[in-house]
Amino acid sequence: MSDLRSDVIILGAGLVGCALAVALAQGGVTSILVDPADPAAIRDAGFDGRASAISSASWRMFGATGVATRFAGHANPIARIEVGDGGARGLLAFQPDLEKDGPLGLMVENRHLRLGLREAAEAADGVTLLMPAAPAAIERDAHGVTVTLADGRTLRAALLIGAEGRRSPTRERAGIPVARWEYRHRAIIGMLDHEAAHGDVAHELFYPAGPFALLPMAGGRRSALVWTVAEADAPAMLSLTPRAFLAEAEKRMGGMLGHLSLAAPLSSYPLGFHHAGRIVDQRLALVGDAAHGVHPIAGQGLNLGFRDAAALAEVLVDGVRLGLDPGDAQLLARYGRWRSLDTFLVALATDGFTRLFGIPGRAAHRVRSLGLGVVERVEPLKAFFMAEARGESGELPKLLRGEAL
Ligand SMILES: Cc1cc2nc3c(=O)[nH]c(=O)nc-3n(C[C@H](O)[C@H](O)[C@H](O)COP(=O)(O)OP(=O)(O)OC[C@H]3O[C@@H](n4cnc5c(N)ncnc54)[C@H](O)[C@@H]3O)c2cc1C
């Protein structure tokens, strides 16, 4: 069996793994991208029914790496976010100056993102995509990395990157500790067609059982639903007839978008938190959900992964231009320092937010209303939250500033 060589091996051709391979290729760093999933499965409508809120900083990275055009036609801007608690609407609204600052982010269905990023990786010079291909053995030592695939092929590189999602076998094998807890909540995901136009507005409505979010999708009369329910209630919710389910959804929405219908089958995801104790090891770096996973309440999980990809690509490209080995311990330490604090702070804030907004009862409702009211009135606080939504806090990697590597 033949040997393949490259600067890095990326395990996981998900959204973050592909975005990283494309960014590295732009800076002349070669990669082999390995994923055991069937590449054809991505085209099934039911493969990943989710949609993601892409922050404007992540979108700038898509522009700088030339992939934005692959799914721009499927993107819808988020021009305003309205927040309510239970029946109380309009407690807080985030509305940027669109002319000056652009939208808060863009909504895109995951299947369009997956296909666009995968095709961009496949087309990039210096990326070898092996899919389906399963890693059977991995060796890392002071001199390099060797991955033996189940079909016997051997891959060699200077650095291994784990981008295999929340259950990352590479992270486990490296013995990296993970802080992890479950929220005992499930996100019910659906796509709703509605009579009234959404006007590019996203709604976050907080109910004691969990948040209910509607996110504006392309076409003007379709919104992505992310409805968080207690784990124990999810089977009953999912077994409702479409009519009964939509009646429940309409109750939460108070008729604001008119008559509803389901545009795609419902699906559900367990919700938890995890954070790796470190994101680098000897000739190893972790990115995306392999490194951290947060509640989707603030739409930050994937954006954190794109920030990892942008930061790691910048560190490696700079290092290789200086003549360093991509697995150099000092380069990896720089990536570790750059990303650890940012991901930890976002994880902490999202977890606190999830708990505060999940507490039932009138007293908790009053505290939340007070907090939302304060943010509504204090302009610097509002500006801070808008910067977070845009993914513009902290030290931004070049790609997230829209600059090429
Ligand atoms: C309900 C819900 C809604 C969300 N909404 C948002 C949102 O609006 N905005 C946002 O920013 N984030 C959101 N997120 C989070 C986001 O979906 C994840 O952060 C993101 O999918 C992580 O991408 P990833 O590439 O790291 O991992 P994944 O997408 O999990 O990809 C991992 C890849 O690794 C492959 N793999 C697995 N094992 C191996 C192996 N042994 N070797 C090689 N490859 C392997 C898999 O086949 C897969 O292709 C949401 C999450 C949930 C649950």
C-alpha cells in the first residue's frame, strides 16, 4: 500500500476540519483530511437538518478563503434579535446600524455549509481528501505522526489535528481530560414555513422549560426552530402529529408569524457542555467540538470552532514561512494560549446564561426581566453583547478580520 505525506493530517472532514484545510492551503500548508463517513450521505435532506448562525467574523473568514460564494445564495442576514421571557415580549432588542456595521450574522442550513466547505476542500491545491477512510492506528513521537488507515495505507505528517467532533477518539487516546456535563435537555430542530415575512428578525423566547428560538432563513417566509425541552418531554413532543406540534409552537409564538407549516421533518439533539483540559499535546492540536462544546443558546459553538481553525492556520502558516516544523512545540503552545482563554470565557458565559434562563418560577422571571431591562438601557452593555454575537471580541485572527494569510 502506498504512503502519503503532507505537512498535517486532519482527522474529521466536518465543518471545522474542512474550513481549516482550506485556510491552510491558502497559506501553502498541505494537509490530508480523513473521515470515515460516507461522502454521499451529506446530500440526504435528513443528514443534518440544523441551520447555523454564522457570525459576521466567521463570514469574513469564508470571504477571505474564497468559500463564501459556494453558499452565499442560501444565506439570510440576521438584522435584529428580539429577546423575550415567557409571555413577556420585547424585553431586549439588538439592532445594529446595518449601513455602517452590517448584520449580526447570517443563517445558513448546515447541509449547504457542509457541502460548500467539503467541495472547497476537495478543490483546494494541497488538500488530499480521503473519505470514507478510517484511521486504525496512530503513532506520534518526537519526529512526526504516522496514521495507518483500516485499508492499510500509511499517512505521514509533522502534526496531527483532531477535528472529529465531541467524541474525538484522538483526544481520548491522548489522555486529555475533559470537563463534561449534560443539561438533561434536548433541542428539537425543525424548519417552519410561515404566512408573515420574518423581516430578517431572530427571536429568542425564554420559557422555564428552556429557550425557544426562531431564526430567519432564506426566502423570507421560513424560520429555523430550535426548541429546547426537558429530556423526559422530548419523546412525547416528537410523537405529536404535525398539527398538534404546530399548535404548541404557535402558542409559544403568540401568532406573530401567522399560520405555520413544517418544511422538513423534526429531529432532536441532546444538549451538553464539554471542555478539554488542554488543546495541544506532542504533535497534536484539537479544533472545534473536539476541543469544546457549548449549549446552542447563543449560536456560538461552531463559530468558536471556526475561530480555532483561523488561529491555528495563522500560527502554522507563519511558522512554516519562518522555516519551522508545523509540529514545533512552541507553535502549538502559541495556539493553545491564544484559544484557551477565549473558549473558556465563552463556555463559562454560555453555561451561566443557560442555567439562568432555565430556572422556572416568578422570582427567576423577575431577575431575568431586570437583567434584560438593564442590558436594554445600558448602551455599552448592549454593544458588548452585539460584538459577542458578531464574533468580534478578543484578539481576532487575520482571517476573521477578512485578511488573507
Ligand atoms: C441543536 C444545535 C444547534 C446548533 N446551532 C449552532 C449555531 O447556530 N451556531 C453555531 O456556531 N453552532 C451551533 N451548534 C454547534 C455546532 O453544530 C457544532 O459546534 C459544530 O457542528 C462542530 O463542528 P465540528 O466540525 O467540530 O464537528 P462535527 O460537525 O461533529 O464533525 C466531526 C467530523 O468528524 C468525523 N469523525 C468522527 N470520528 C472520526 C474519526 N475517528 N476519524 C476521522 N473523522 C472522524 C465525523 O464523521 C464528522 O464529519 C449547534 C449545535 C446543536 C446541537
